[in-house]
Amino acid sequence: MKKALAMALALIMLLGALAGCAPQIVVQGEIPPSALGSGSGYENEALAFEPGTVLRMAVGYNSPETGLFFNSEIAGSGITLADGKTYNTGDLKPTWVEVQNQLGMTFEDKYQGNSDSKEFDYWKEKLNQVDMVAGTATTLAEYGNAGSLVNIAEHLDEMPNFKAYLDANPIVRMSITSDTQTGAIYFSPYFDGVDDIERMPLMRTDWVRKLLDGEGPFSADRAGTTSTPAYEPYMPTSGVISISVVAKDGKGVDVISKNYDAAGNIVAKMNAAGPMGGVEAVNMLRDYIDQAYDGYYGTERSDLFIGQNAAWDADEMVALLRCVVANAPTLNGTDQIQGLFCREDQNNQRRLDMVHLAGLLFGVRGLESRKDYLFMDTEGNLHDARQEVDTYQALDRMRDLVTEGLISSAFKNSEDMETRKYLENDLGFMHYDYNQTQTLYNEDGKTFQEGEEYRAVMVPIARWYDGTDEDGVYMRFTESWRSVKTGGWAISAKGVQGDDNKLKAALALIDFAYTDEGMTLLSYGPKEFRSTIKFSFNGEKFPEISDACRAELWDKAGGNYTNYARQYLGSTLSFVKLQSFEYQCTTEVGREGAGYISNAIALGVIKHPKLAVDTDNMWYTSVPTTLPTTKVENDQINSYSSLGTSMFGASKDQKNILVDIIVGGYKEEGMSDAASAAAAVANTFSGAQYLKLQTSGWQRAYEYYQTIQDQ
């Protein structure tokens, strides 16, 4: 068989070369004697196919460097990895060599190096030339319903692992079901982590300790002054509220009080005093913490913000920002510190993190939704945050911080490039971002000195209207919750047409991806990159990466594990990206902050959306990433241009008016305040019609969910 296969492949390549377009078919490693047989680690007789079956793969992750095969940018004239093997341009990456070896199929590179959207656009008129193709969920659903893609749902009984995963995660199934009449599924979803927190608040914790901890009053040789107040209190100015916090030792939950009768509201007190010296501001905040929490934090007042037992809210954060900015000489020896900042001030995708933070701080749903700006009320009715007055009130509060100079100058004026990299230049205090990539600066050897620290801190207390109390509930909630992404891999109907081996090989690849070994391999890479030691993460056991892999991660990717995995291993390109890999590639400082948050989630102190339908309180149900709207409905939705990229873009070079409102207020016609802005989106921008169409999709998805639950 091996000899016959080799001769057949040689003949194919020879004929292709004679035609001037030789296909790139790469066979590396030993193909098992029978595909999906014993020794492959995955047995599925229902999907057995001929060994060496070729799958033409038009798939990857957004760039030529992050495909299944090495390109010249990464491999150059040859690159030796931690498995001791040398790879050249055009070679399969280690993960896919192992997939090929385990499953017995052969991969041919058809990837053009594009984003999902552009990749499918390239192939949509020539789908007979590929077997698997990447695309966005909406586009794949449209072409699937038109018959261009294989309906995977028809084969679920042959795919026990994928089916079990969908059964266990109904929101996932709802997110990828394109036709609720037939239950059709046209793509395998991608998860950049799943059922876990995504973004986190991050702070210079050493600065918080320096300002707030210790006996006696704070003093400084030189300090600035706070600005004229613009921000007004969000939290109460009188009364007492009870909140739950993780105990300081992390082993339980404490219920503590914020006593506004005893301490007042810190923002109200600072505002009444007007501009003040930085030292005076710090001592006012210290006294407030002692009184409001009745000495709970003792001399370690910084724990209010950075401890496992943290209880901070938006007003306390603003007071802290005022203290930080006014005490720059003490904190970093300069006359300038930026309070809140974002990672890249000229990148709209990153600037939107300031909008996401506004939702977190002021209890506004929909600003970090998995689907546009949609969220559910307690009865399961869809709402659009862009049509909610609360959204714009939160943005108004963020604009007040811009007015006070508590949000970075480069966010206000993105042309200010000289001081754009605030974190790296020791000029930034706090932003809202991904823990692993942003805490790498703790160990890059050049950003922070001994005793300096930048890490994740607890999610803030805010007033959330989850329906359990008509006056709202003071609690921690994050909408930044990982679920299905908006792209995936589909099987081309024309590509596999008439070739049962190709179809079964493609289905087997998807099913294998949802086995324990498949998830591990497609996240971590082959066994040569893993240790035999396992560690606990979120209550499960996962392998540790090998020492050689860890060293290579820093050498080749500066500690950025996603870049390393995608560019060198070929893992985390699709299917389920395990967060256990990310966690152990996170710095020690990064793990500390993430550990506090993970523990708080486990103890129920931080609440979040669920990847299941919560019939008791639909407010907690995550909106499916894709809703089964029809082509006619999608065409109508796409015609509402003001609701799309022209006004609410989420990509790098696009415009988003929510960001613009934070920076400079209401500039769009018909918008002058929060109420008129919400009304303009609903009426002038056709938001009401948009929401009606999306609601139709949600109702179909929910009815379908009820149907499959009854089966």
C-alpha cells in the first residue's frame, strides 16, 4: 500500500508539474497502515477512508505566517524546533504532521494567507478546487444553505465526539445551526478558549501599594495637583451596602459593607474640595478606605484594589486615578503618568477596549456581547446596547475622565505617537486587556525593574440589573466570556463530491478535534513539545509544556504563546484552543492575578453569562455568536449601513462612534445627549428594524433548542 501510494502521489505531482501548476502535497511521517485504525489513537469505523486520502486545505488564521504549512517568513532557509527536527518553507507544521500521522490523511496547501472573510471570498467561485475552506459564520451559513457546503449535521451520528460536545454546550450548537428547520450545520466552530473569562482589568500594583499602604499619613517630596473635577459619583453617597468578596486567604467568601454614612462617597468628597495636591488626595482616599470598610483592609489598603479580597468600584477607581496622576514624581520620577490607556491608540480594535471597560465599570450589558451589541433581559427578549440610554450615560462618564486627564492623551488624540506605548515606557497605570500578552512585560527583562509589577486585578463592583432586585444588585459581573468565535472551517460540497474518502476524512478531522487527544494536540502541538507531567487547571488535568518548548516560546516569540503556537507549531488555528496552554505560558505575576479571578469565579463572587439556556433567568444566557437569520434578513440587516462598519466598526482602521463619544462627545447628527443618541440609533439608523430581524433569528434558535431538548 505504501509503495502504491507513493507511486500515485509521484504521478500526480509529475502531471501537475507538466501543467505548470504542481499541487503542494506534503507527506511527512509514517502514514498508519489503515486510516483511523489501531495505533492512530482515534478509531471510528463509520468514517474509515483510504490511507493517504488528500484534503486540499484552504484554511489558516488570518495571515500567511499562521497556516498549516511553513512560509518563508517563518522557516527561512530551514528552522529547527524543540522536537529536534528541521522544517523548511512549504513543510507541514509539527501539529499537522502529527494529525496526518494519527489519522492517515494527507494535506495539500491551498491557503492564500487571508482572514476568514477574504479567504472564502477568494474560493467561493472555485470551491471544486478545495475540500476544506475557512470563512465567517454568516457567509458559510449563506453558502451552506445554497448547497455549496456539506451539512455536517447530517453526519453527527458518525461523529460521536463532536456531537457530544454540542450536546453539552447548547449555546454552541445554537451558534452554528444555520437552518432551524433542518438543523443544518455548515462549519466547525473556532473557540479562542471557551467558557472562561477573556479580558481583565490590569494595574501597576506596586504604585497602588506605594500610595495606600502603611501606618500614618502619606508624604512625598514633590507632587502635582488633581484637575478640576468633571466626573460625578456613580455609587451611592449615603447608606450602607453589603457586598461579597473572596476571603483574603482565598478559601471562602466574606460579606463586607461599604458604609457611605460613615465615610461619604470618595468622589463627592474630592469634588467638594476641588483641585488639591497629590498628597492631600492620597490621604483623603486612605481615610475613606479606613472608614468605609471599618478597618477591614488595615494598613494594606491596596488590597481594596489589588488583593484577592478586593472590593473596588468605579468611584474608588476614579479617586485612585486622581491620586496616581497627581503623584507621578513619587511613582515613576517624571511629571507625567497616564491613568487609563489602551494598548494601541491608533487601532480602533484596541480603542474599543475603553468602551468594553465602560460596560464593566457602570453595569451596562451588551458592550462585550458575543453577537454585535446584543443581550437578553430576564424574559429572554433581545436588546441592543446601542439603543439603550444606559450605554451613553456610561460613555458620558468615561468622557468626564478624558476631561480630567485621567484617560491617556493618546486616546484623546491618537496622532500622539511619541508616548503611545505607555506600559512599555513606564508611563501607564491601568488598562483592560488580555492577561497573558500584557503581563509578559513583567519578564521581558527591560520594561520593569525589581519591585515593579503589572498584573490583573479583580473585576469591579457595579450595579447590575439582573432582575433579582428592581433596584439592581451591587455585584461583580463580566460579559467578557469566551464562546464561539465568528469564523470556522467548512467542507466544500463540490470539493468532496463523488469522493466518499475525502468526505469521511474531512468529517473525521473535525470529530478528532473534539477528542481529548485532538484538543490537546491542536492546542499544545505534538508530544515532543509536552512534558509527561500534568497540572490542574479549572479542576481538570492538563499536560505541562516541555522545558525546551518553553525556552523556544521566549526565544522565537518573546513569550507570546499564541504567536508561537500559530506560527511555529501550527496549533490553535481552529477548533478548541485550550486555555490551559495559555495559563502555563503566562508569567508568574500574570498567573497570580488570573488565579485570583479564577478563584472568585469558582466561588460565585464573579458572575458571568452561561453557554447554556438559563430558563430561570435568561439575563445570564449568552447570546449565540451567530443567529439563524435568513438570507433575505441578512441582506436587509446589511443594508443598515450606519449600524455596520461605517459607524460601529470593530476592526483596526474603522470608525466607531462609541469611541468617538468618549473622546469628544456627541458629534453625529441627531445626537446631543444619551437619550437622543439611543433614539437616533433606534430610529434614524434603523436600529429598531435591525433588532426586530435579529429577534426573529433568536426566536427560531430558541424554538429549535426546545425541539432538540425534547428529543
